Amino acid sequence: MNGRKPSSPVRGGARPATAAPARPGASPDGLPPLRDVIATHGLAPKKSLGQNFLLDLNVTRRIARAASPEGRAIVEVGPGPGGLTRALFLEGAARILAVERDDRALAALAEIGARYPGRLETLGADALATDWPAALAAAGINERAIIAANLPYNIATGLLIDWLESEPWPPWYDRMVLMFQKEVAERIVARPGSKAYGRLAVITQWRATARIVLTLGPEAFSPPPKVSSSVVEIVPRPSPAPACSVATLGRVTAAAFGQRRKMLRQSLKTLTAMPELLLAEAGISPEERAEQLTVEQFATLAAIMDRRG
């Protein structure tokens, strides 16, 4: 498995009937307020890691409830001081695999693990380089997990694409509830004909259904980012249709949206010498532009490319 192991991870195990006795504190879980945790462990957010922490437990619990974690195994990326981690446990998560690149956060996460013994596995690793099925197996999680995360902004889109391009399909996860910059969230759910519609929308909506469930202003975070953020629920389709290779779909959308102002008969020349023939077989006018095509039309083009070999 890729990544560095923390010096003292909290290992998973069978879920106990109840959590450990609560310590006196201001939070419902008996743990110290997040601001105190951040101060105690020197967890000032790092811009280089794309960190913007959610400190309001009411907000993190709203996100946790959107993930419906009751009795389920959860994968969380970039937990930081553990605000969402704690909310997921309060909402009934059975197990959490928390992947955190920032070594400074591991002690804070260990405190959460002590509060919920046997239910938190902390992996010090780069999420972009993690073998997820292997990580779940090592944590003793043998079910399809729910991914719930306030993703670091600088890796959010890359992680989403990685998860959407998972093979085999259906993937190792049951659904995703993820925080993105609002602009990125709008690109994920964009419809044909809109300015936000592009490769991210096509690949997401071909392999899954996606909807925005919550939008937060900058003031919800510490430090406040310059943009609003949105939580997106993404549920994999068991059998995306029309069937095609996700790699081929990526090539088709890259060519089409790489020159999105041009007609397809021109933009697809980077994909094939005779785009008119490809478009004719798909029943698409060569005078259309990329943003006018539906997800299904893009998948049809990819399926034809697959048949051609």
C-alpha cells in the first residue's frame, strides 16, 4: 500500500456496543471543542495542503447526515483535526478509515479513536497515491464504503476523477458525499448548454447521478476561503449507458472540450482524421459544439471508437 504509516495508528476492530466514557467537554461527544484541539496540537491550517477546517459541529453534522452513515463503514480524506470525523460517529458511523497526509493531525485523530475504541483506522498517506481496495482490506473493512469528506481543495477534482475511473465497476464505494468549491460542484452537476458543462460533468454523470445537497459560505470555514463551497452527493450507476470505456470517453471529451468554441468536425480532428464519419455514425451533426452534446451522445461516440479499436 502506498503512503506512510502513522507512528501510532488507531486500529479497527469489531464495533463495541457503546463508545468509551465521555470526558468532560463542550461537545456532545465529550471531546474538547475543535478550536481547543487545533490550539493544543498546533494545527493551524496549511495553505500548501489546501486546508480549510470546519469548526461548527452543527454544520459538520449536517454533512454527516447527508452521508447517512448509520451502521456503515466510511472513508474520509483529509480529516484534519477531526470535525467531520466526530460528526460521522455522532450520526452512527460504525467504522471510519481516515486518510490524512498531515502528520500534525494524527495525535488529534488518536484522541477520537480513544473515544470510539476499535472503530477508527488512521492512515498517514497521500490520498492520490492510495490503493483504496487494499487500504480497506488492511483496515478489516469488507463492505462497499461511503466516502464522506471535506476534500482539500488542491486535490479534490483529481481525487474525484480517480474514484470515477475506478475499475472494475461498480466500484468499491457505495456513494460519495464530498465538499468542493462551489464552482467545481456546479461543473459536476452542469447540464448541456451551460458554461459550466464540460469533461467533469460528462464523466461524472455517465458513471453516476450527482446533486448538490448543501452550500456553505466562506464564513463556515477557518480560515475563510475566497469562495463558497458545496456538498455534492454522487451515487454510482450500476451499469452506465451507453456502455463504453471510461478511458475512451476521457479521450473524446478531452478532444471535444479542448476546443469547445469550434464545431465538432474541427475539434475532433485531434481524435480522428475523419470526424465527419464518426459523427455521422453517431447521428450527430458535425456543426454541433461540445457543450451542445448530451452525456449519452458523448458515450455513444466513445462506444463507436471502442468498436473501431
